[in-house]
Amino acid sequence: MTVPSNDDILALLDNLDSSIADDLESNLLDFKPWHNPKDDMKVAIEYAVCFSNGDGGVVVFGVSDKTQGRSKAIHGVNGYEIDVWRRGIFSGTRPHIQADVEVLPVPEGTGQLLIVRVQKGLNPPYGTAHGLFKSRIGKNCMPMDPASFTAARASTGAVDWSGEPAHGITIDDLDPLEIARAKAILRSKNPESLLLQMSDDSFLRGIEAVRGQYVTNAGLLLFGRPDIISEICPQSQVHYVHQPSEKKVARNDLWKVGLLQIIEKIEGIFSSPINPEEELAIGLYKLRIPAFPLDVVRESMLNAITHRDYTNPGEVLIRHTPHELIVTSPGGFVGGISLDNILRHESVPRNRTLANAFLKLRLVEAAGTGRRKIFSTMLEYGKRMPRYMADDTGVTLHIYDGTIDYAFASLVAKWHAEGKFVEMDELIILTYLKGHRHITTENAAGLLQLKREDTIAVLDRMSHPDRGILERRGQGKGVAYYLTKAIAYDLIGKVAYSQSKGIDNFRYAEIVREYVNDHETITNKECRQLLGLGDTQSVQVKVSRLLKDWSKEEGFLIMEGSGSRTKYRLKKR
């Protein structure tokens, strides 16, 4: 269901002759009688909080909710100022809520109803400036209990659940073997770390597994004994399913142990023959391309367990099929991250203490680099670009195997051998141009999730003679970017490049002549489509010139009409 529109509300009001307004209410709609602007604004503030903590909703002021009969129930509103109400709701809520306040004309009463519409909040829990927290439960706004309040704050990252005390857990409940495992991991990655010189107690405090006199939830997840984790935090379970075919399940593992042990189990699986490699010869150099690169699997796993919502009873699920690895993590995006900015937004860990522990153990190189590593690595190997999916309940990452573009992988490997760094943005643009003749600024901006000016900077950098990847053609809004001849030869081959470069004008003329002979007329648009030239402004101008040249005295066409209605016919012999 969606928040009711004004048309939806008007349609519902037609039922008041046979029903009372209370019967028409839902979890997204509430009717309220009008008393006076001051008192009713307080009600609006409470309902703005209530709906923001739920799925959004709308309050209709000026309708008695217990009175049957449209003319009796609808009495309307008066004495208000819309801007005052908007500011009042904004200033009366924490975090601030920007409600949509508007007037809905009706024939009854004062002739006006006041509508307060609120969208589902991005950062619940929301409260009033006086500290009242409510949430929509069915048709009622109910106070949030302490457990619900804490869960709402943790699920959105408002508080760091992983840094909170693990109630009832002491240092004696932590497994010495897991502490030794952590030190071994750190020693393999940074043998000079000062943490390795500390006692176990100081080591645990150094990575914030212990704070003061209590063990943190991060400490429990990393070092807790399996029986303790299973009892105290069963939602930390990680579920691995291997399906070598659609109907066959080869492995179905449920792990309720320390996270470091789970990471090692996953790495062991993807370091085995279950994750096959292909070998690509590049001169004297051999490039091994695994089905799912270990670095990508590790980063995907770390992201899933670091950013998941541990107040959610769901599990991290890793589904491994021959051509796809699907990693699902409970809890939606937090901190303003969305599908539209996932490549660009700075990392916002829902569990900061846990994220910091992984950073100190050198399991991650730097905050926020994991997503880029996942995308860059897959594209460098000539594979399909990974894809995120998300809603309020979880985030899913799809990583694809399947067909490898050997030419693409060879080109990138050659650049690496020459000491050239290849940016993720360049890889995305090159991947697009494997299947498209050119790319415009608008196309690139959508792919790269960048503003126009930043996109132009990327494209121009790739077009610089020192880089020599793209060449820029056209002017103004008609600018488009094409692969340079040298790169196109390596990436798509000489034949494909010749086709993308275009057929000479003589061959163009023959194709157009044959088309007009069969279809009587041709337009600029039809000509562009016929010749596969694209739709940029520069191409439109080019085709217009060709058609005019073919319409001259020595040409084979006759031009009819003008402007957008211009058509071309064959000259009669």
C-alpha cells in the first residue's frame, strides 16, 4: 500500500453516509476533528512522528471520526497558516520532519480540510521535541517500548549496536582459540603491529572487544564460544548454500561461531576446486581468472557481516551457483546510502566498533574501499558488472561468473604490466563501450553515479593523449566519446571497430537508396537508425548533410517538406 493521495481521500469521504470515518482509517490514514490551530498542531506533530516511524501516512483534519453522515462528519478547518504548520512540524520533531501540508477543498463545513502527509522516515526513530516516541501499529499510534526504541536506533545506525555491552558476558566467556586466530591473522598481514606485543586482555581492549568492565557485542561476535554465541546472539548465523545445479544442493552449512572463523571457512571454500580458475596467456605471462575472485568474496562477506542489522532475526545468506554468487544481508541501507549512490557514498557502518576491529586486524585496507574493490576486480577480469538490490528488509549483492571477455581482461592485464593504474570509472566506461558505439555524458553520468561536471572530467581524462582511451567528437550538447583506434583494436577487434567507425559514404548511399526504393521515403531519424549511427546532435547534423548532398542535382534523392517533417524520395529517372 502507498500513502493515500488527495483523490483517494475524496473517494473515501463519499462513504461517510454509510460509515464513520474511523472505519475508513488504516495504518496509512487517520481522520481528526478540528478544534483550533494551536492544539491541533500538537496532534499533527505527534502523528508526523508516528507515521515517520512506520510506513508513512496522512492525517486529515476537519472530519469527525465517530460521526456518520457526510454533511455532519465534515466540518472543515479555519484560522490556520500553512507555512506556520510546516515550520511547526519541522521544529517540533527530532530528527526534523518535512511534512507536506496542504488544503483539500470540500463542499461541506468551512469548505476546507487540512492535509498533513508524511513519508516513511529514513532515520527512525523519530520523536517530538519533548521526547515522545510513537509508531503506527494498525490504526493506532502507540508509544514505542524501550526494546522497540533501541532496535529502531540500532537498525538505522543511530547507535552502534556492536559497541554496546553484551549483557551477561564476561571475558571468561571468550574463546582463547579465537583470540589466537585474530593474532595470527594480524601477524600475517602486519607483523609489526603493536597489538601483537600486548597481553590478551590489552589486545581485546585495543580492538574494542572489551571496554571498561564489559565485553562489547563486537567482542562476542568475534571471540565468543560457539555455545555462547548460539544462545545469546543466534541471529549472527551465516548460511552458506552451494548449488552446482538448479535442482542439486551440494552443501548447506549453518555457522554459529565466531566471525573470524566463519571468514576462514568461506576463504577455504573459495580457495578449493569448488571455485575453478581459467588460465589466460598474455605473452610469457599467465593470468589466472577464478570463477569468483577470493578478494571479492572476502569483501562481500565482510560487508555483509559488518553492515547487517543484528537486531533483525534474519541471517546472512551466501548462495553459490555455477554462474552467480548471491550475498544477502539483513537490514536496508543506512546513512543516506541508496542504489543510486552506492558507488560514491562514503561508508556508513551500522556497526562501527565491529568495522573498526576488522580495520585494526587488517582484514580491510581502509573504510569504504570494499565496494570499489568488488566492482573493479570483477570488471578487470572481463566479467559482468556486479549488481546491488535493496529494500527495507535487506541488501543483496549479485556477483556474476559466466562468459569471460578475454580481450578485455588481456587489455587490463597489459596496462597493469606497464605500471598503469586503471580506475573503476574507466573500467565501467570501457565495459559499456564493448557493446555500444559511443557514450554520451548523460549515459556516463548514470553509470558512474556522478554529477555532470565530474563525469566530463572522467571522460576528458580518458580522452587525454597521455591516456589515449577515448576520442571526443562533436560540439556542445552533441558531444560523444568513442574508443580510440588502438584501444578498439585490442578491445573489440579490427572488424568490429571498422563497423563502429562507420561505413564510407558510398556504401551509406547504396544502403539508403535500397531502403527508399523499398519504403518510398526516409527521414533523418530513419536514416540514423538504418546506418546505426546513434542519436547524438552531431550525428543528426552529419546525417542531415548527407541527405542534402544526395538531394543535389547530381544526387538520387528529392527533399520534401521542411523542419521535422522533411522526407526524402527517390528521383524519377
